[in-house]
Amino acid sequence: MNAPDPDTAYKEQIENAPMTLRELAMPLVLARVLRDRIVAAATELSAEALTSSDAATGRSRKLGELEIGGVTVAHGKRNAYVADVDAVLSWVTEHHPDEVEVIYTSQVRPVFLAALLRTVTRDGGWLDKDTGEIVPVDGVEISAGSPYLIVKPNDDAQAIVEEAWQSGRIDLRAALEMVARDD
């Protein structure tokens, strides 16, 4: 049995040693600069996509013949909120007096208020059981969030993009220049 070669053992130890901060500094700074540039690019492209003429339709994207994902516009979430506490209190006092608590001042019970807001968000008002109509609730308004993009890479997108980048089919410099056009 031969003894391990000390030179080989030392080289393996050096090759497998963790990198020092000095060695990691340049790739870390480079990664941060690229990440910041990519985040800025994604932000700019997203804003442009939200205002594009075909923003209402989803778009699937291919890299060569391989589909890598899609982009759609999601409409902001609707929520009812109390815009006028006194008006809500008056409305609930009139329509559901048993849901009003008297402490030092009157207030709508929190559990009922949460149910009321959920119902107004969903139905646009409160169902009047006597008439079967949806009636507006005084003091409650509905807000709608801003539309936003949903970008969904396919399961294989990372591998496809990495291979295309490494093979030169994606030019990172050109991509970064495209988004830097306003800089």
C-alpha cells in the first residue's frame, strides 16, 4: 500500500478550502451590481408591461423552441374598508342594533364589522333579508389595489436560460443595455 503523495494531499486541501473574504469580495460585489441592475430592469419592464396595449392578455415566452414561462396581469385585490366610522355605526345601529356595543362610546362589534366588510367586498353591499336586495352600507367603501404582474417561469426555465446563456444565445450585455436605455 502506497502512502498518499504529500503534494497531492496539500493541493486537494487548498482546492477544497473555503474561499477567503478577499477572494469572495469581487464576485460578491459583481453579483450585487448585477442583481441591482436586474431588479431595476425588472421594475422598469414591469411598469412598461402594465401600461402596454395588450396588458389584459397573458403572454407565453419561448427561448428558441423551448417555452420558458409566461406573464399575465393580475388585477389588484378588492377590499372594503371603513371610510366613515360614524356612518357605519349609524347604519349598523339602524339595521342591526344588536351588533352595536355601548362602552363609553358606541361601536360596531369587531366580529360583525369584519363580517360586514367581507360581505361588502364580495357582494358590493349587505343583503337585506326582507327585500332580498343588496343595499349599500353607509361609511363603507371598496378600494381596489393596483394591478401587478405575475411572472411564472416554467419548471425548466432556469436550466434552459442557463444553457442558452452559457452557449451564447443570450447576450447579457445586450439585455442590460436594453433596460439601461433611459439611464
